[in-house]
Amino acid sequence: MTEQDAVKLMNDMGRRARAAAARLAVLRPEVKNRALMAMADRFEAAAADITAANAHDLDAGREKGLSAAMLDRLRLDNNRIVAMADALRQVARLDDPVGEIYDMRTRPNGIRVGRMRAPFGVIGIIYESRPNVTADAGALCVKSGNAVILRGGSEAIHSNSILARLMDEVGTEAGLPENAVQLVPTTDRSAVHAMLQMNGLIDLIIPRGGRSLIEMVVRESTIPVIKHYDGNCHVYVDASADLDMAERIVMNAKCQRPGVCNAAESLLVHEAVAADFLPRIGQRLAGAGVEIRGDDAVCALVPTAKQATEDDHRTEFLDLIISAAVVPSLDAAIAWINEHGSHHTDAIVTRDHDNAMRFLSGVDSACVHVNASTRFSDGGEYGMGCEIGISTDKLHARGPMGLVELTTSKFVVLGEGQVRD
């Protein structure tokens, strides 16, 4: 595809999305909800077609040598299709943020000043591997009144295509404007570059994938970007931790789904419990096939551990690998996480309330957990239905991005004929 062809394709998609966004912004909540419910039903009815399309992507991924973790992110089976459909239904049941007026104040002259939630307009989403992002992103954008242009990775083109087509077809039948959900039909990278220059047609770009993808988007985009960087998530086992609880949390955080951004990549243990905890967790992790890369103290206590490099302590492995270190204090753990982590999700295991509160206040991350697995860092688990991604930015949105985070605000003034003196 030539650069000129890519620009034409993306501008045509942008103009269609802009027209759809104008109608979506004023659409009644019940219409959007009905459409999302219908999409969920269609996903389940078309499960055989979806898994067949996904099989093409999995076969191609194996030929390309994708890792087991990447193939797991790509895979759609019946259970995951049902989960996608359930997420759409959850989004449909959530309160619609569009048009909500909040923070209303009455001024001395009688005018009332407040804010109203409003859609951004058109959102462009660039993502890799996970085809369920197509469903989640489409649903959240529709419910929040935004048209969406989706650009998935080449490894999931067949899966993404059928999901986006079903959403557009069913949505239109249920009363949504045409082109509310569009998927870029080519895997040519020139389309991405054209997409990132579409000021005036796209209002916001959200990249979701590896660091290299996000850095490229930030570097090239002339449109505001909300970023989702690495998930180097930590579990810190405090001196006062219930070690049985700590063991359950670490095993879940690392092993339940190691190829996702909220899996634990780093383990910190207070020196007061290191001799008791590290041998047992080391044995459990090794039994689950996890490679431990530790500092000197960890290697002295865990015979199977390998010596960690400085880079290991900063790495999102997305695999059955974990870095580990022993720290002398809670403050040292907080400082370690803030220096080595990615500001995504970090957890403490402790029975000390004051330490829990210090950890919550001191750790500079989008999501901070006490006595709970990092795997709960998810829009669905937080009661948001599903999410576009987990923003590690600090401006506009931070953490899982659900319906409210996909709206902006406008000031509204209600008066009774007042004029300014």
C-alpha cells in the first residue's frame, strides 16, 4: 500500500467515524444498551465462526514462532467468547456517563455552574495480540458515545475482522449509526502512520501493546495519546505478612496468566521473613515452571534461583520468569518499586494497617493493592464492565479506563436571565 493510498483510506474512515460520532453523542442510553446486548448474543451465536477465524491466526502465529504467552493472549475459545459477551452485557448494565451533570454550584448572582460529561468524539485504538480488545474497546466507546477506529495487530487480523464486522452489523440493526465501530482493514504499517496524523478527524489515540509500539505512537502522533506502558508489577511481602496468604497471592499473581500486563514480574521480601518465606515460595514457583532471577540474598536462600541483572528487576517478562530481591524495610520496598517499577500495579501483603496505608500513599502507581493479587487490576474486576487499557499516565486518566475515563467534560451554566455587571 502506498502512502497516498493509506492516507486516503484512513481519511475516509475518519470522516465516516466523525459522522457516526455526531449521532452517537446524542443517542439515548437504551438504544446503546440494546445494541450491546445484541452484540453479546451474536458473539455467542457465532462462536464457531469466531473460533474458526481465530484458528487461522493461531496457525500463523505458530509459524511465526510466537511465544506460548503470546499465543495465549491471541487465543479465543468458547469460554473466552462467553467472557467477551458477558463483558458487553456488563457494560450495557452500567450507568451511562454521557450527559451527567456534576459538581453543580450556585453563584451569588444566582447562576448555577457545573460540568457535563461528554464524549471525546472519535477514538483511535492501536493494539496488539489480544482480539478481546476489539470487543471491549468497541463496547466501551459505543456506550460512552464515541465512534472508534480500531487497528489491531497483524497476528490477530482474522479474529479482529470478524468481531468488528459483527459489532458493526448488529449495532446498525439495533439502532446505532453506521461506522460506529470500524476496523482498519489492512495490516500495512503505512495505515498506522496515516492514522496518527489525522488531526480533526480523530480526537484521542490509545495504544495498547508493547513498549516499542507505544513509544512509536507517542513519537509520531500529532493527536493526544493516553499511554499504557509496561506492566512490571510487584508483590511485596512485608515483615508482618501472613505467609500462607503471601504464598497464595504470589502464585496467583505470577502463574494464573503470566502473559498479561497485571501479572507479577517482581517479588520483594522483607529481610525479617526472607529465611522463612523465600525457600517455600521458591519451591512452589519452581514447581510451576517459574524461573527465579534473584539478588544475592535470594540466591542464597533459593537453590534454583539465577543471579539477576539490573535489567531483570526492570523487565516485564510476560512469561514464567520473576525477579526477586530482599529489602531491609517497608520504605526500601516503596523506593525500590518507584525506581524499578512501571507505575502499573503493585501489591503489599501485610497484617500491619499502618504499613498498608504507607504503602498505598508511597507507591506511585496507577493501581495499588493490599492483600490482593495484582491480577485484580482489571476493569471487569473493578466493577467497570471492561476496559480499554490501564493508563500509566497521570493526566486525564490513570488506571483502568472505563466509561467515565472515555469522556471529557464541558462547563454548563444555568441561569434565569442574569447578565454580568
